[in-house]
Amino acid sequence: MLVLVAPGQGAQTPGFLTPWLDLPGAADRLAAWSDAIGLDLVHYGTQADADAIRDTAVAQPLLVAAGLLSASALGDFAPGAVAGHSVGEITATAFAGVLSEEAALGFVRKRGLGMAEAAAVTPTGMAALLGGAPADVLPHLEKLGLTPANVNGAGQIVAAGTAEQLAALEADKPEGVRRVVALKVAGAFHTHHMNPAVAALDEAAKSLAIADPKLTYVSNADGKTVASGQDIVARLVNQVSNPVRWDLCMETFTELGATALVELCPGGTLTGLAKRAMPGVKTVALKTPADLDAARALIAEHASA
């Protein structure tokens, strides 16, 4: 059984969309999406520097557009399950048919703007802790006033909070943590700092045309499969201020019988976690179109027609 996953914020790098524009129709699709949401995705995906694409209002639509573009390049297939990490959940909803591509991009544009506005209130950020057991890490984060915003499994927890709290973490690492790595994000996502964005997204969701998923959809909130489109969108709204439980998502993939995993562009982060937490599962990360053949081969072997 094959799982299709979409990465979250921080996976973007300058120019990462450049090779994808050589695919037939890709430039036209990106241009149309850019016009629809009022954001030049082509510029930001090919020419903008790291600081420009770190902007939450830019990064989130850019990541969803990249995921959808790379997914369409794979051809028609039916994965056994779909999921996305944080903003990648919106990519997954479009692939699963809960939202149209246009609706997903419009929604993520509002999500990015709302979260950027919330992040501007106080200087905040996120950092990945590499190593350490949850029993040691979680109480230490609580002591410092930080939130375990992403519990990613495979020995990785992402802490979020104010700049001062993150500096204190760097100076005072939990037992067993080898490194604290600042993420390329502009706020403390999936914490109470994002509460102002929830109301804006709740209002935006009221105008969405929502369908039930045509594929098995696994939610970040608790790793459970969700069969109601309305429930999925409600979870998307609330998830911006609640922790991502990617560890539980991977547990569900295993329980569902996953034998392979393909990560959409810009891939790498989630396949890395899967290699450590889901031993024996074959993986392909879509970084450039050169990875498409390997992904298609994995799909042919592990996915339904």
C-alpha cells in the first residue's frame, strides 16, 4: 500500500520550482493560480531569495502549489492514504478531492496571511530538537514555556515559542538532545500564538465547496483517518493553533499496511522521518522532475490503478 504525503513549511528553498516549469503546461498552471490568489508563484518559486520565501504569506501558497504541480506530473493513480504535514494538509485535501485545487490555493493564501499577521504580534519561531526521549524533552520544553508544536516521531520534536524562549532552549538543551536547529519559518505555528488566525480561517471556510474525501485521509490532529470533508476542513482551521502529531500519522500508515511512501515536492523531510520510523517502507522524495520516474515505478508496484 502506498502513502502520498506533502511537506510543510520550511521545506522550501530558493529556486526549487525552476526545473518543474519545464514540464508541459506547468508554467501556465502556475500563472493561472498566481492570478487567482494575487501572488506571483512563478517569481517566488524561481527567483526570490530565502528571506522572501520564508515569509509565511508566501511560503504556504508556494508549497501547496508545488505539491499540486508535482502530484499532477505523476499521472492518475490511487494511493492507499494521503496526508500532509501542517500546510501540506491542504495539498492533501485537494488531492483527495475535499477541495478543488483553486479552492485549496485560495484557502492557503488566507491561511498564510492570517498566520503571518498573528506572527507579527510577537517575535516568535520554531526549532527542531534532534535526539532526546519525549519523557525528557517535553517537561523541559514546558519548563521553558515552549510548546511541542510538531511531534514528528523518529527522535524529532519541534519546539515553538518566543525568540527569548528559543534562545534559552539553545543555551539549555534537554538531556539527550544533540542539536537545536532553527527552522525556516517566521512564527510559532501550531501554538496559542496563532489563535488570531483561527477566526479568520473559520470565516474563510464558510464559503468553501467541500466534498468527502475519495481517498483515505489521515489527519495531523491525532493521526486518525477522517471520512467527512466538513470534519477535515474544521480540523484544518483548528490545526493552526494545535500541535502536529506526525508521529501518530506514521503509526496509522503502518497500521494501514503501508509498504511505500512518496513525498511531493519539495520532498525530503517526511521521507527522512519515514526511513527512521517506518523501517522497510520504500520511499521516494520528489525534489526535481528527475525523481518522477522513480516515484512512478514505486506507484506501479504499490498503488492501485
